[in-house]
Amino acid sequence: MGDIRIGTSGWHYPSGAGTWNGVFYPQRRPRGFDELAYYAERFDTVEINSSFYRAPEAAMTAGWVRRTPPDFAFAVKLYQKFTHPEMYLRRQGVTDWDVTREDLDAFRAGIGPIADAGRLAALLVQFPSSFQADPDTKGYLDWLLDALQAYPLAVELRHRSWSDDATATREVLEARRAAWVLIDEPKFRSSIRQQAGATMDSAAPLAYVRLHGRNATNWWDHETADDRYNYLYAPDELRPFAEAARTAAQKKRVLMYFNNHFSAKAVANAAVLKRDL
């Protein structure tokens, strides 16, 4: 059996109905309580989501390395400027979207302490459901992966056009040794279609799985964004992913992250999957 790492997407959920406080973290905390250190005592990897909303700074990522064991691994989500132009423009209050090598160099510097310590499990390149397969998007994807090829790469594609022409998509990703992320989420007409075994069996040196939950009712219609992740997987729903992970691990490292973070349900499901494996 190869290296299978199981964790959650993020570790800091301090407020709202879906807080982790009093569920995973103690309600009353001793002075100096460190959430990341507490998390790292129970899991050996985490997916960094904060890097999507704000490009990380080296001082911060160096602190994450210091606060975790030497064998603890980070998957880092790429900054939204590179993958979600509309979201970036809206959040930054600017009108022009222009991605440059200088932007990439700044991001590289920010994650440098993680990469230099040999603690970078993968760089997650996540695109929105509006990112459809066409010549322009394929060209941009190839350019971006080429610029980031020094890192282990995983690409999350959500629109069905990518799986409708799966052969062409595989060619783009495998040319850069990037893993095609297997995602589990509610399926709608335009949602990507994937089979666990086929998606995880590629030329990439790693397999990457993200489980977002299956709360179809609140996926698009919700009071807060956290509501869509209010879902607890049943053991039977996790079993196919465990089987696919066992098979893939015979050839490569497998990374599996739960993003159904509402009320620490991701923690519960990650613990169940760890037990099963």
C-alpha cells in the first residue's frame, strides 16, 4: 500500500452555525491553544483554503511549518486571481484581469517555506463551474500548468464539457503531469461526470480526491455559503472512495480531503475513512 493521506479542507471555522468550536475543538481552551497543532495531532495533512482568498505570505506559511510535525503535508489552493477572474475582480474592486509571471513569482515566494521544507503535497488549481472547455481555456490551462510545473499539481474542473471530451482533457493534464481531481458533489445538468477508478488512474504521480458533500437542496439556494456543506456521508457512501484509494495507492500517493466542513462533519468523515483504510 502506498501513501494515502486523509484530511479536511481547512482547519479554522470559528463562527456561525457550522463552527468547529465545541465540536472538534474544545469549547473552553487553555491559554495559547493552537488549532493547527491540535488538528495535526489527529491528521497528517490539510488542504489550505485561505490561500484562495488571499495570496499567502512567507512568514505565515513558515509558521504553519513550525507548528506541525515534520511528516505533516500541506495541499495549497491556488490564489483566486489565477482561476476565478470574476470573483477576483469583484473582491478586489478592480476592472482589469491580467495574470503575469510576476503574480506567479509572488505566489511562489509565499508558499516557499512549505515547498522548501518538502511539505507541499500538492498545489490545487480549482476552477469554477463556469470554466468550460474551449480552445482559449485549454490554452490558458496549459500556460498556467507550465508556469507551475515545479510543483505537484492537481486540477479541479467542474463543468461537464471537460468530461464530455475526457480524452482531450487528459492530454492537457498529463502533458504537465497534473492530477485530474476527483470531486464528489451534487450533480446537476452541467456538472462534470467522473468515475473514481478512471479519474485516479493517470500518468500523474498523485491522485487527488475532494468530497464536498451531497447537499443538493442547499447547494445553490442557501442563507449562508456554509449551508451547502452541511452533509454527513454515510459509511456506505465512503466505501467506493476507499476502494479506489487502495487501488491507486499501489502506484502513487493519494490525497483525500473532505470539504463538508459544516459543524466539523468533515472531521467525522475523515476519521471514518481513515479507519476503513
